[in-house]
Amino acid sequence: MSEQEREEMMKLMRDNFDFQDEPKLGIFWYDENEDVLFGVLKADARDVAYAGNVPRKTVSSLHKNWWTKQKMRYRAGKEKNRIYEGDYTKIPRGRIFQRKTDNVFEVMCGSWMTEHIMELVIDEFDLQTQNVEKVIDEHWEIGHGWSEEF
């Protein structure tokens, strides 16, 4: 192997390593029966911009809209998970934000969040435990969300 080929291979490995560790922002649901996250929508934090004076950033998709899209896919036979026929607020869900001031990643969730589920979230979104904060809010409690407002 030539020196140039070796350098190219090393660069590719470094690039892949960096990409794997890039923290993500996004949304998720937690399946209590299967003990897995599902309906995950995420993007590299570095690719998501802060909007104006908003002190946090996250992916732009709302849980309600993502759920509706998956429900339509299920009804068309393109999605296999029947769970999308139900109410999106009746299943544990959360969102990952990044704060502008200190780059801390906030896991917005309900009181249902356990240490085990938090570990699943940290792993799925490539977060570093030292700069992650769990934030419990009523909006993320089971049965709460946009559905009761409209």
C-alpha cells in the first residue's frame, strides 16, 4: 500500500469516527413493550441552525406531524407498525434540544423517563452524558400535547 493510499484510508477512518460521535437533535417515542425507541427523527446538531433570538435549537418537525405522516404510510401499507393508528400523546415521547448559551443538550420528556430510557436516548442521539440535562415538562407527559389544544 502506498503512503498516499494509507493517508486516504486513515482520513476516511477519522472522518467516519467523527461522524459517529456527532450529537443529534430530534424527536422520539419509547415503546414500553419492546423497550426500544421508535419513530426517531434526528439530524446532526451542527447541521441545525438557531433561529433568531430563540435560545434553543432542534429539528423542525412536530411530533403530531411526524405521527400523522407515519399513520398515512401505515394505511397505505408502507409502514408496518400499527401503533401509528393510536394517539401520539398516549405513548412516551420526547425531544432533544441544544441550548445556545452553553451547548447543553436538553432531553425534554415526561416524568415517565427512567435512567434506563435516558441511556437509550443518549446512545441513539450520540450525546455525551456530561452535557445532557433531563427536563421534565407537562407537555411531554402521557396524554398531553397539541392534541388537546386543537
